[in-house]
Amino acid sequence: MNELNFKRHRRLRINENMRSLVRETHLHKEDLIYPVFVVEEKGVKREISSMPGIYHLSLDYLVEEMKEVVSLGIKSVILFGVPEEKDECGTGAFHEHGIVQEAIRTLKKEVPELTVIADTCLCEYTSHGHCGLIEDGYVQNDESLKLLVDTAIAQAEAGADIIAPSNMMDGFVAAIRQGLDEAGYHKIPIMSYAVKYASAFYGPFREAAQSTPQSGDRKAYQMDPANRLEAFREADSDIEEGADFLIVKPALSYLDIMREIRDRHPVPVVAYNVSGEFSLVKAAAQQGWVDEKAIVLEKLTSMKRAGADLIITYFAKDVAKWLNE
Ligand code: PBG
């Protein structure tokens, strides 16, 4: 044995105390952002069939749920609206009494300690399900920007703490930054869905938000999953235009991109652990095929290891409970 020369890496893995001493990545409750679907109907708490444990909530149930979220130690939520009526230009998104604006006002009054992030997009509100105005079968860029700016301002007026534009029109950060500043909201940060891929992992969300495009797909504005350099172009321009946070979405299949975005940009990077990533784990766990808690903690830890500072996740409540144990 004497001439053998090798390293003993296992010394640092000998027991849980030793392992926790050298652990490089940690999940905190403060890292978690919980996505919530608010509906316009009254008295509704309806489970979304493809997302067990996630609900459509009317304003009364929203307050109840958000009080629980705060008591678990989660500090931020991101709101998605499901309106009763939709139209060509998505009026519900920017109307003063649109469902998200009402939800923000309610939360600011009833649960003021919560940071409320507003997803800024049109797809939940348009009859065709696309994220902008359609003309000649094409989602118009510059015309859609105007409606997005109106949406962001309406959300800011209602009291949103952070504006999170997700529609992937070119120039959305520049337009929204200018619109917010001119309306007197220079203090409100923009969390940009800078790097958003045209992903099959959004399937369950589109059921939840009733936002499946009625024709075509989103490939003419969301990014091609095969591309990496394009992510840097998107992130660079959003930073130049004034983004305060960068979102990478989805998370798990794009950890390589997350790492590179983290290394290139000194701003908070947010992983969006999307609906399909959630539902796959839930389905397997319901079958008893995987250990849900272990799988979820491993996945979220991998996002942080890849460079995410924050994680938007439908598992936020479960994770907070596990971290509280
Ligand atoms: C709106 C939006 C989507 C998601 C977040 N914001 C759907 C889409 O782009 O089709 C997906 C989130 C998820 O799957 O959890 N544009």
C-alpha cells in the first residue's frame, strides 16, 4: 500500500455534520417566489387539474392563502390574472379594475408585508391567447409595447412592488422603464423575463391561465431552445434598457444558460421553475415512483448551484415547510 498515492475526498463526507460544514449551496425561504393565479369570479378556490395543490383563487381566498404564505416565511409572490372576459387586445390586463390590479390593491391592504410582483403580459387576457396584438397573422411588436406599458403603469398604480414583463416583445424593458418613470414610478424595479424559451414545459400553466394560443405557437417571439448566444443578446439588451433582475425560464433544462448569465451580469438572477417541471414531479410522486421532498430539494439546489439567486416555484410552500422542520 505504501507507494499508493491518492486523495481522500471522502473525509469531508464522513457524517452529516461534516457535510453541512463544507456545503457550498443553501436554499433559503427568502429565495422563494410563489406564483399565484387570481380569478375574477367570487368565492372560488379551485384546484388546477394538471397542477395538484395549486389553485385558482378569488380575492377572498387569495388573502387567506397569502396570510399562510407569509406565516411560512415566504416574502414574495408573483400574480397571474385569469379574467372572466377576453378580447382582441387584452383589455383586462391594463384596465384600472383588471383582476390583477384588484388583487394587488387587496393584498397591499390586507397583507402589506408581502412583496407583490406583477407578471406583465397580455396572453391571459387576449381572446387569441397570444402575448401581443395580432395583425396579418403576426404578433405586432411596437403596437403591443404600448399596451404593455399601460399594463405596467396600471399595476404600479395599484401598488405592485416589482414589474415582471414576460411577453418577449423587443424593447419591452426600455418601453416599460420609460413609461414607469414618466408616470412617476422610477422607484419600481423591473424583473425581466429576459431569457425565455419557447418551451413545452409551459403546458400546465396554459391550462391554469387559460392562455393557450388559439392558433400557431409562440416561436416567433420566445427563444429557440437550441440557442445559447441568443440568450446573451437578450440579457445584454435588457440590462442596457434598465432591467434590475434577469429571469431565466424554464429552469432545469437551461442550467447551463443560468450559469453563464450569472457570470456575465452582476444583477440578481431568477430561475423560473415552470409549471411542467412542477407537474412532472407531482405526477411521479403521486404514483409513488419518486421521493417528492428529496427530488424537489435536489432540483432547487441545482438551480442555485447554477447561479440563481431567487427561484419562482410552485413548490415554494412545500419547500418553506420542509425548511421550517
Ligand atoms: C405569460 C407567461 C407564461 C408563463 C409565465 N408567464 C406562459 C407562456 O409564455 O406561455 C409560464 C409559466 C409556467 O409554465 O409556469 N407569457
